[in-house]
Amino acid sequence: MFMHYKFANDCWKEVNLWGKIELYMTSSGSFSSIIFVILRVLVVENRVRFVAILWNIWRARSACLW
């Protein structure tokens, strides 16, 4: 969901994070393991941005479903 949809990809690209997370988002593994790897490799500023965007993508998805 956080990488396969155009909306999500556009969000990551808009905040200049896609180049930093693409390798991890397209790797195999559980969702939680991928997220924790990304959080380990990003610098603090990008971690904050990543979590904020991740939350907003999730929120937008939920708004469409409900």
C-alpha cells in the first residue's frame, strides 16, 4: 500500500524521500521489518518526515474506505 499506489509514490517523491527509501520499500519482508529498517537508516530529520508521510498516507487510505 505504501509503495504500490501512485498516490503514495507521489507523496514520497514530493518530499524527496523516494530515492532514500525505494530500495527498502521494494524489498521483501514483513511490513514492520521494512519500516524499522527504514527508520534505522534515515537521519533524524528524514525519520520525522517519513513517519509523518506514512501516517498521512494511512489516514488518506482510511478516509477513502470509510
